Amino acid sequence: MDNKFIKKALQMDKAAKADPHIPPIAGAIFGIVSVIAVLGAIFGDGKFSDAVLGAWVLVWTLIGMYILFALKVASQWEKAVVLRLGKFMKLAGPGAFWIIPIIDTTPTWIDHRVMVTPFAGQKTLTKDTVTVDVDAVRFWLVWDAEKAALEVENYRAAVDWAAQTALRDIIGRTMLADILVGRSMIDKELQQIIDERTTPWGVTVQSVEIRDIVIPQDLEDARSRQAQAERERQARVILGESEKQIAASFAEASQAYIHNPTALHLRAMNMLFEGLKEKGALVIVPSSAVDTMNLGGLSGMISLAQNNMPKENK
């Protein structure tokens, strides 16, 4: 991760330095001036001396070269840092502006748009010594082009390093459980830390958002088993509460049958009848209930009636 990050930062820095920022309009004017110089030399051949024609071509060539390197155009979202003999002179742009070739240089062009940059903290230990990979994205912009160009060598790379070290620092002093459930809090803390570090460079961080948190596979399996065990425990607790409510209902119903044995017998007979209605049903009745409520004789009568029903039908 670090090697890729360093290569990316160096490539961006080289591309910025290699871009001469020659606008198309300057190239077009240089081409027109060159054509004028050539046509003047062609039509003036034989009419003027070679010295005059050479001076004509030289003057127009110098004018074209001056326009080519002196005319600069900055886009609406850009500002150019102009140095005169190595000393800061001004911020130019957006739009067209002129510099003095050789004396003035524009080494840095600052983009003032909001930039979205991903960054990561790979294989970082949490406070409870768990290795995690965290991917995040930050939204930032340059509010002071002068500071971004003069206070830090490469403001893009500096912001990237500040964000990465801040992320690793927060992960290192936070428990894994807090990281998993407290993303919004970590996002806010990251934004504050990075913004404090980058403000002296003319850069402000608007927001930081964590995209993904990857934990080791064995730990992920363990957390899955833990969650399943927690769900089973809650199910058992709910079942126990239901049993308590049912037992309370039975206790309340028993109070109604204490002084009314006839109602109790009728209820028992109804329960037995409901059980015998189903074909192939097996009903187990305690011997004490058989003796006290004369259920044996009742069940015998029911059985005898069921056996005699086919004969009557025939």
C-alpha cells in the first residue's frame, strides 16, 4: 500500500511539473505569426536585401515566441502561482494573463475544486490487538493557493499522508466493537484531526467517510457464532417468559375450579372428547383423574358406541 501510494504521489508531481500550460490560443497566434514571417520573406525575396528579410523573419519569430511563452490561460477553477526570479509575485487567474518569459515562472497551478480522494489504513492494530483493514474517502479543497504552493512541497501528498496517519492513530486507540458501530463518530473525529493538520497549508477537509472495514475471516466467523448464540438466548428468554405467563393463567383458572368440582369434571370430559375426535389419537389420562371423575366408564361407553356404529349402518 505505501509503495503504491508513494509512486502515485510522485507521478502526479511529475505530471504537474512537466505541464508547461501553453494554451491553444498562444499556439495558434504563434502559428499565424510564423506564417506572416515566412510569407513576408517569400514575397520580399528580390525586393529587399537579405539583411532586411532576415531581420523581418527574426522580429516576427521573436514576437511569436514571446506570445507563445508569455500568454497563459487559467481555467475557471485554477489559479497560477507566479514567481519572478524565484520570489513570489502574485496569484494569476482564472482567465488569461501575461508573464515575462525567463524572468517569470508558473511552477504550480492550484485546483480550487472539491477533490475526492480515497485512502486506507491496511493491517492496522486496534486497541484490543485485532488487525483490520479500513478504507475511507475524504472530501477536501484548497482555500488558499498561496499557502498550498509556498508552505508545503507537495500539498497533495502531504494531505494524503496526514489522512493516512490520522486514520491509523484513531484505529490504534479504538476498540474493534466501537469501530464497527461508531463509524459516524470516527468520521467526525477524522475530519477534525486532518483539518487541523492541513489548515496551515491552505487546505480544508470538508468531510471524511469510512467506506469499508475488513476484519480477519476467523474473527468474522466467531462474531457470527456469537450473534447466533445471542439470538438463541433471546429466543429462550422469550419462551421462558411465555411459560411464566401460561403458568400464571393456569393458576388463575385453577382458582375457579377449587370450589366447583362439577365444572372441573365437565372441563376434563371436554378435553377428553376433543382428544378422541381425531382418528388414531392417543390420549394418556392419569389414573387419579380416572378414579376421581369416573373417566374409565365414560371412555368405555364411548368406545362401545364407536364399535356399534358400523353395525347399525349395515
